[in-house]
Amino acid sequence: MANQNTAYGLRPIGLVGSGANSTGVTQYEIASNNTNPIFQYSLCVPTAAGVVDHAGATNGGTTPALGVLMGVEYQDATQKKPVFLNYWPGSGAVSVDTNYPVKAFVADNPNQLFTVASDASLTDRATAQAAVFANASLGTSARTGSTNTGSSNSALGVSTINTTATLPLRIVGVMDDEANSDFAAAGIPLIVRINAHYNSNTSRFDSQTTATTTGV
């Protein structure tokens, strides 16, 4: 029995410690000339230019993540009105009035928990449970998504599960989901948090750094 959902990015589901989750976001900016698509529920990183961009590498990268993109607002240069989308298509795909900022709404609480699908089989429930408290990166999908739905195609890379501290995600649980409960197939929903959040007091890196240039 295949699982119904196999790749949807990192969907916010709650906070560490069962704290109230207001689904709150913080407004940042995307460079109006940024040609990189940034999909909903995909990792965002801060850059030295003071704007956010997509993950630093196709597996999530080593720049501390700021959170996940929930949606954007920009001023359409042709229609002369604000446009709201659940993802940033890239400057080449939309008509942007550069007199206005491109607003990015990011779920950036460092205590945020997410559900993310596994990109491969976890064999059985016991094997999946043994991955809890280990770290992982995304499969080679951190930057990809659907231009039809605007949603990320990110999934957790099962082959990367390890104790390695520099991996971007920490697995903290396995979600019970009857429609996605075939452990022999891709799509098992795991509960994760960002392992070294840019807004955290501590990091797995020597310092809190931004990406040096857009898209890296």
C-alpha cells in the first residue's frame, strides 16, 4: 500500500513542548530581482544582502535556516495592485513593481515543529522510531516544488539519517497518520525541527552566519 503523500516540504504543526501554535509568521523581504523560485513550506535562509532566499543547497545546505516560506506579497507592475501567492515564482515569472518590496512571510519560530515526508522506505515502525533524535538533511529536493500548487517537493533524505551534528534537521517523532502508514514505502510523516535555527541562541556552527550571496 503506497502512502498518499510523499513530498510536501516542511509543514508547521506545533511548537516544542506543546506550546500554543498561533501559526504566526514574520515578514521579511525577497530581492525583487531574485530569479530563484521559493516554494511554500521550503527552507529559507538569510543572506548578507538583508533578504531571504531558498535553501543554501539542494539538500538544505549548511547556512542556518530562518524557517519556511508560507507565502509572499508583491506589487504587480502591470495590474498596479498587490498580489498574494503561496510561493515566490521568481522575478522572471512575474511582473514586479520594484518601487515596492517583495514581502516574504516566514514561519521562523526556532521552536517550530514540522511534519516532513520520508523520501524512501523506513522498513518498519521500529526502524522509524530508532531514527528519533537523529539528524538528517533533505533529499536533493530542498529547492524544488510545483508551479501548479506552489508547494515544495522537499522530503527528508532517509539515507542521510545520522548522528552528524551539522545536518539541518533533527527528527523528534513519528506522526500517526493512517493514510501514510506504509513504512515499506516513501512518505512516512516524520516530526522534525530545524537543527540550528538562525534565531536560536546557540548554533551547531561557530557563528550565526548569513549566505554570502543570493542562492548559496
